[in-house]
Amino acid sequence: MKIRENVSLKPYNTFGVEATAPHFVEIHSTEELQQILRQWQGGKPFILGGGSNILLAGEMRRLVIKNSIKEKAITARKGDKAWVSAGGGENWHEFVRWCLEHELGGIENLSLIPGTAGAAPIQNIGAYGCELSEVFHMLEAVELDTGALHSFGREACRFGYRDSIFKQELKGQYCITRVSLELSTAHHQLNTSYGAIRQMLAGQGIGAPTIHDVSRAVVAIRSSKLPDPEVLGNSGSFFKNPELPYRQFEGLQQEYKDMPYYPLDNGGVKLPAGWLIEQAGWKGKRLGDAGCYEKQALVLVNHGKASGRDIFELAQRIQDDVQEKFGIWLEMEVNVV
């Protein structure tokens, strides 16, 4: 475990933008992380997971710690439930696949989401009608200032839509080393309410889907809509889908009668940000090598040589145009560093 100097971060971010870490180290256990924190005297480090939900748009001046803590285990079983844990550096999709191999249900709708298990609670990742918070049990995290190990239950994480306490009050304060989930072992409660999943399963003639069927459907849908970061640099969905009070939505619907929406339990509605961006004229458009993906306007891409600043400026242009057209400010889902 050696701290290296002037390390390129291009291989460590899915946008594939160039950035340099003045100091860089990869850790494989909680103990290694705590050791590094004890010996490092250069200020609070930056924790890097899979690099799939960040945009390196500025100059990196801190120690970068790559979280490569790996573990997958079933820690307990009771009735139709099982508790599983994953190291913070585990690839999320590989962890989902491992759970499916053990016939554990609850995260099949979250298949093929890029990133690591440690980053999943920070973002409260979600897709196709499901969120991590629904199966979350607890996590362990090391406080960067003290090196102390803490546990956080579901309530302590303060989960929201693509949000948690780790994106708010505790942003940049902790490194998540282990995540524990509560999954089902039998009588799985499948969520196939999302239209694209229903259509995919119906097209395959599957009337009684399994957790494996749902996962395969999600993988197929995501693969058809999202570019492979190995081919075209991207970080998946760049913006959050905005949530509006119903009265504001009604006003917009009078002008945009074909506006798609999803009702929320609080009486409001959620609008697809991709549709708003497309209506603002950005789908498939590019500014230099920074572009808006031609198949899904919610995804910003690096066509080769875009810098993080180029992509950030494109995102700001999109925000301004959507604000001007709809009176809605799109919030970035990706963390800009």
C-alpha cells in the first residue's frame, strides 16, 4: 500500500476525462484505510469509487483514495429473508448478479447500474420503480477526520430521491466500507409496474416472471438506451427527474398536452428530465466533444477529447434552456468535483 504521485485519473472515471491526482492510493480493507488516514497529514482526502457518478471538472488538489474493498457474504437468514453484505469497492452490477445466483430478490430492478456498492447508498440509487432504500439494512463507514468506524441504519441515512445524508450534511466526511441489505429468499415481491419492463416481458412471452427475468429485462432496456462507457465516455443519467407540485404541472400540461409524467404519493408529479431536455432541442447535439446522447437526452457524453469543464459547461447550457422553456431547474445527479 503505497501513496503514488501525479497519477492520471482518466482510467478511473467513466467520462474518460483527463485529470491528475497529486497523490493517489488504493485501499483493500478498512484497516488499510484507517492506516492511511493516520499517516496522511495533507488535509481531507477524496474518496473514489467506480468513478461512474462523478465529473472531474476542476483541478484535484487532494489525496485520492481508491476504495477497492471487496467482499460478498450472506450474513444471516430468517424465514423468507436473508441479510447480505458487500464491500464498499464491490462492483454494483457484479454484486446484483451474485445475489441472483443465490436466488436472492429485491435488487433485480437495479441491475446494470454502474458504480460500486459503497456509492449506492450515497446516491440512493434507483431505477424502474425501485430504490436501494427499500432493501437497505445498514452500512459501515470510516470518518475521514478521525479514522473512527461508524454504523448507519436506514433512518440515519435520511434517504430521499437520489439523495442521502452523505450528499448533504455529511458530504465528503465518510468513506463507506461495507453495505448490508435485507433481501428475499422466496415469495419475491417483483416490481414490474414500469412500462418498459412490462413491454419487454410481454414481448418475450413471459407471463410469470422470475427475479432473473426481471433482471434480464432491465439489462436489455438499459443496454438499448445507454452507451457503454468503454466506447463513449458517460456517467449515465446526468440530471435528476424533477418533481413538481400538481398545480404547477397542470399549468404546463395546458401548453404541453403530450408531456409524460408519473404521479407521486405526495400528490405531486415527477417529469422525465430526458423529455424536457429533448424538447429544449439538445438531444444528439454537441459542443465540441461534449455532447447530449442521441438515443437518450438525459445522458451527457464525451466524444473523445472533452474536458470535465467542457461537459460541465454543456450541462449548464442545458439547465438554462430547460429553465427558460419550462420554468424548471434541472438538478445535476452527477457529483461535480
